[in-house]
Amino acid sequence: MHRAINDMVFKYIFGSEERRELLKAFVNLVLERAGLPLASTISLKTPFLLKQFVKDKDSVLDLRAEDEMGRVFNLEIQIAKHPGFAERALYYWSRIYGSQMLEGEEYRDLKPVVTIWIMDFVLMPDRRQLPKLFRPVDVSTWTESMSTYSVLSEQLNILLLELPLLPPTRNCGELEKWLTLMQVEGEDEAMSRSLAETDRLLAEFDSAYKKFMADDELRETYEGRLKWRLEQNTLRNVAWEEGLAEGKAAGMAEGMAEGKAEGEAEAQRVIARRMRDLGLPADTIAATTGLSLDDIAQLA
């Protein structure tokens, strides 16, 4: 089963100069739904390179683009839910935002960064908005009558598109059609064909997906990468379960609240050590445990 909701397939489709119109159309659908200004132009910053995926199975999707206003867009795929997702989303945004700053420049020169996460799970089931927009706000200013907050900065924009929240196809808007096609491509040929027939750009997305799957080298690289990822996920889950049990046991032995807290902290360290010993990359360990790269480097 080969799905379009995969970082390599996704970047192949959207990370190509020949399909830049496709990327702009999708980004603008998300921006419009979130009430953000649309992009008139889009320029790719990280085009698809097959050799990146061939030589580094742990390379992550880094699909970045920029519009005429200097806004930076970063599109990410997240298939599996894990406890550190919120921290990971914030970390990715901050890393891109901070990378704009060169020595001698002023803070006011920084441009907004918009990260768009396409997720195959629901982070907040009680809120069914599509997308969800997150920004730093003053929570003390919220009033029930106005349902608004004072926003500290509009530079930070994290948008979540949770695929399980998609409505039935017959009730779909344009954004929902795009997301549904991404979700069913490779799984439901009849649905993919039906959606592709409704719009020229959706047909282009469908055609690009089929072109990817018809290329032997691309497909073999995809399958090898997927197998490696599954093996790494298995190792990570084993380390998580064993480490959490060991760390919590240490905290419960103290019989006090502070002991429990320390036990939970120790669980994160144990998990990190197990993952490190299994050969998992530091970035993966940090995203899973919430520990910083410095903390990981200092583990005994």
C-alpha cells in the first residue's frame, strides 16, 4: 500500500518547480481557511532531491517556500501520534524563525513563519476546526462574549490539518477535497479518480502521484525508506514502554509527589538512553522524549 501521505511522496509532488502552481494553490486554500493573507507568488527553497532520500533514510521532509512578502512556509507530514508532538511542532517553527537572523540584523527584519502540519491523527478531538491555527496569545484577555484573545505576535503561525476530522466527501469544500485525495491516493482508486475529475489541479496531483509510483527507482527508494522507518518505530516503541515502566517504578518507590515527578523525569532519561543505545538519531530521541539535544548529549 503506497500512500500520498508520506514525506517522500508528498515532497516529490509539491517540491518540484514544474508543479509550483500546485503548491501555491494548496497553501492558499489553507491560508484562506485560516483567515490569513494569500500568497501571490511562491518560490521553492528546498526542491525534491532523490539522492537525499537514497543516502539518508532518516532525512525528514523539509519542504519550504517563500512568498512575495517574505513569509516562510514549511509543510510537514506527521503520520503517528506521540507525546512530544506539540513540542516538536514548536521546535520546528522556532528553528526556522531563528535561522533568518544573521549577525548585525534587527529583530524587526524577521518575517512570519507559517508551518503547516498534515496529520493522520487527531491531537485535540474536542475541537473539530480544520485547520487549527496556533499563535502566542494573552489568555487572560479571553471573554466568552467575544471569544477572542490579545495576540502577542502574528509572526508565529502553526496550522494543524487533522485528516481524521475530514467530513464525508459530499460535504467537502475545496480544502477538504485536496486532503481527501491525499488520504485516499494509493488506497481507493475509484475515489481518487472521482476527485481528480472535479478539478484540473487535483488531476495534476493524481497524475504526479501515479508518475511517482510508475518510476522503479523512486518506488524502490520509497519502500526501502518505509521499511527502515517501521523498524525504527518498533525500536522506539520498545524503548519508550520499557523506559517509562522503569522510570515510574523509581518514582513510586519514593512514595512522595516529588518522587513521582522525579520518576517521570527519569523515565524520559531512561527512554532516551535506550533509544540512543539502539542507534536512533538524536533528533528522533529529542522529538520523542522532549529532552533537548544538549540533555541527550550529556546522558551517561
